Amino acid sequence: MSVTRSFLSIAAVSTTSTRFASSSSLYLRRNPLSLTLSFSSLKLFFSTRSSSMAPSTTPSVTEEASDAGMDAVQRRLMFEDECILVDEEDRVIGHDSKYNCHLMEIIESKNLLHRAFSVFLFNSKHELLLQQRSATKVTFPKVWTNTCCSHPLYRESELIEEDFLGVRNAAQRKLFDELGIPFEDLPINEFIPLGRMLYKAPSDGKWGEHELDYLLFIVRDVALHPNPDEVADVMYVNREQLKELLRKADAGEEGVKLSPWFRLVVDNFLLQWWNHVELGTLQEAADMTTIHKLI
């Protein structure tokens, strides 16, 4: 495939660890609203930890043994991050650990559905930035996907419903965590929510996704410093290069795999929305009333 790849150097693990250890304080400095809300967020967090809607996040002895080989960084995130549980109308009903929200056994038995977001970042040439997930990711390792995919967490700054500010805050935070994009390169008001979709997808016999996913578009030229704990590779693609990537994934060539949520967006929305990227009319494409159920 004649893809113009933007392979970007990966920082040394020691440097990355130092930089990401300070990400929380940098996030607060760059986001005044989060700074204002930080103390009340702590109160909310601790007051709701014992909520009856949040199942226990403590792993059993069997789980401990089966997860012994899990990467230390991913394991920490699995148990520390609290996802936002919602119903199929996107109403918040509680919270639970990232671990529980991605266990297919719990997803199926309790119908756990959590809020997520998928960012599609385009540069000034209208090329889309893709990432390949790291080999240490618990779900869908080494697959190619859109720019950034993650979850708003159960904290006050990321629960804000007005103007979808909570999801936008989470997107800004995670783009820094995964790709090292400085906060000043990603103004909150330039994230454009275009739609929401609900989907379910197994990763392997144990893990999977059941998400109500916000689809956020942004057009910016940014500086990239990928975090190797999260990202194996990155590249910008135009439409034709994306089509070639899809062809290779469908044919099973070169081991190319795509994330299921990315493929759903490509098949249902992306090429039409790409027209709006090129025309500068993304706001005209937005439909945040409909929840597209693609199960």
C-alpha cells in the first residue's frame, strides 16, 4: 500500500513515565474549569464509591491469577479508572471500574453499558490521524483505529452534560495521555460532536466493549509525542489511503486489523463527514439527538 506514513519517534520509557506522572497537574493548569471543580470532584468520587450501582472492583483470586501477565500500566488503569455507566438513552445510572466494564461475562450478565468517545483528528491537509494500539492494551491490542478512543471518567469535570463539555474534557485529557498532544493545541470548543452510536464487540474470549460512543471531530495541526504504553504507531491517511487500509484488513493482508468501532464509523458515517471536513461545514453534519444502535 502506498501510504504516506508519519512514523513518529517514541520517547524513551523513562522520559514518558516522568511526563505522564505530571499529566494530572498539567491538565488542571490548562483547564480552569477542571481546577475549579477538582475539590468537589474528590468529594463526589469518594461519596459515590460505595454506590449500590457500582459492583465491586476487587478481583477474585481466580482473576488475580488469570491477569498475572497483564501489563502493569494497563492493570493500574483497569482498576483505577471508573467508567460512567449509562442506559441506552445515555442517562447516567452509576459507575464501575474499567476492568468490570470490559469483562464480557459481566457485560452479558449485567448488560453493563458505559460512555465512551472516539476522536477523529484531521490536519490542515484534511488527512486523518490514525493510531495503532499498543501490544500491551488489554482490549484490541495492535489494531489500527481512529486518532484516540477512550472513556470519560466518573469525575465531575467529565460528567458535565452541557454542550457535551464532560466528553470534550475527557478527549483533551486522553489525547495528551496517549499522543502527547499539548493542551494548547486542542481548544475545548474546537471539538465538534457529530453523533452518538451504541455498539457491542468482543475482543477475545474474555474482554470486549459495550459502549455508547460520542464521535468527536477536530481539525488541527498538532505536535505529537506518542506514549508507548498506549500507542504502537501512528500515520496520517487521505481517503484513498484509508480505502487501501480497509482492503488489506478485509483481505487479511500484512496482518492489518481494524477496531470494530472504527469500522462501524467508516461504514456508516466517515466518508460523508469527511466531505464536511474539506468544506469546513462540520457543524451542519452534527446530529446529537439520535443514538445510532449498531449492534
